Amino acid sequence: MTRDWPALATRPDTPSIVPKLLREYGGATRRVVEHYLATDRPAPYLHDLLIDYPRRGGKMMRPCICIANARAFGASMEDALQSAAAIEILHNALLIHDDIQDESEVRRGLPTLHEQHGVPLAINAGDAMLLLAMRPLLSNIRTLGPHVAARILEETMAMARETAEGQALELGWRDTNRTDVTEADYLTMVLKKTAWMATIWPAQVGLLIGSNGMADPTSVVRFGFFLGAAFQIQDDLLNLIADRSYGKELNGDLFEAKRTLMLIHARETCTEDERTTLDAFLKLQRRDRSQDKVRWLADLMDRQGSIEYARTVAGALAGAAEHEFGRAYGHLPPSQDKDFIAGLIPWVFERT
């Protein structure tokens, strides 16, 4: 039976196993990431950039989903660490590129890599990390066997295509100034850009490791989508309302004119005059979107109830994730890893 997730008062607390395993599995993953990004010879203008974002921290959700799924389906943490490291390296590589594409200024509480070192060196570091992430995946041939390693690579290639398509949608909407983006369009973009890499793919990789390649990786897609979509909407909300612990540029999504659920809702529900002003804002280049204009848009979202609407949608998606968790994981025996995966649903809303 699913809970009444849309109401904040009824959301359960995050179980203690979630922060525990985020620390434990995350720490183990970081050590393997350091190994694969290390070099035995000087690499000026590269090595320090490669290790920068990984050493800034992060929640480590993605590699921990991989490890927990592998263990829940019968493998050991050691069996999954190579893949978990690849997931974390790829994630950080894409963060470097995303920050450049979005012209973001802050990542994990510090200036973005391109703000510190310039765009060319940052792109080079991101490119290198994308390729270096293949090393631990290829190591799976030796540790997991060629069949399972090949299955993981197949799902990785599928994720890469989905993620690129989702990123293209988000960037294309802004570059062509699409103002007719719907809620359904937004959720399609989130499925591809966020959920596939953040939740679906790590779960699929862990499932393949734990089942020795026998389980069907599509069985976790729906759970991963609903969890990932709730995660993304909460991330969009935090961009508007979080304090300094958030670690990113406050209101950065507004400066970047991202087509978030709140912006879509505000545009659909505001007056014609407000819509004209909003559309004029969207046409501007980022450098021309002033603090005053951004505050006007944030106030419009608040007046139109767009923030509360997004919270309600995120709550409904969390309820759907809880239902799909039962379908995907209900047959597994009790374990702390199964509890961890279920516990990510409330954790999405409690993280800062």
C-alpha cells in the first residue's frame, strides 16, 4: 500500500540505513575513483582538473544505487565497485560539460571548473573523464566475466544515447526559445536527461551484477523513472528555495531559463500580460537576465502556486515509485540494501 506522498506531513522519515550506506558505499567508491584517475607521470593542466569535482564530495547516490542493487540481487560490494566507480567518473565528466553548457558559476559550493581554468581546459578534462570511465567497465571482463561485462556495456551505451537526447531537448528548447513546452514534454526530458543516468542505469548495472546477467534490466526502469523524476523536480525546487548548503547557484535555473515544471506551470496559468513579460525574459541572453528580472519570475511562480504544484507532482511521482519498488524488488528477501533502495524515496525530499 502506498502512502499519501503529496502531503508533506505524511511523508516518512528517511531510514537511517540510507545515510549509512551513502557514507559506506560512497567512501569505497571514491577510493576506486581515485585509483582510476591517478597517474604515474606528471600531467600538467589535466590531473588536478580530473580529481577536482570528485574530491568536492557529492551525495554519491548513483554509485550507491548500483552497489545496493548488486547486493540486493546476490553479489558482494567488491563485485560492484568497478562499475560504481565508472558511474561516478561518468557523472562528474558530464557535470563539467553541463556546467559549461549552462554557463553555471558554482558547483558543490565552489566555482565551476571552467570558471577556474577556462572553457578549453575544462572541456578537455571532461572528455578525458568520459574515456577514463571505460577502464573500470573493461575491468569487469576479468572480474565478472565477458558475458556480464558485455551486458553492462550494452546498458551503458543505451544510457549514453538517452542522456544525450535528453540534454539535447533541454538545450534545444532554450536555444530555439521554445515557449510551448508542456508538462509531458518536461517529463520526457527528465526521463532521458536525469532518470536514465541517475537512477535507471545504476540500478540496471547493479541488477546485472547481482544476477550474473540473468535478470531483466527493464524490470527497474519504471521505478527508476519515477524516483529520478521526483529527484529532478526536488532539485529544481531546491534551486529556488535552498540555503547555501545547496552547493549550486541559487536561482541558476531562472538565469538559464530552464524549462522547469514550475516555469511551465507559471506560464500556463498567468495572465496574458504576465505571459508577454515572461516570453520577453526567455528571449534574453543569460547576461541580460538581471537579478530584478529573475526575482520577478520567482515571484510569479510563487503567486501562481507553481512551487506548490511542483511539490504535489513530485509527491505523486514518489507514490508511483513506491508502488513500482514493490513490483521490481518485492520478490527479494529482506536486506539492508533493499531497505536502502526503498529509503531513497523519502530521502529525495529530505536532502539539501
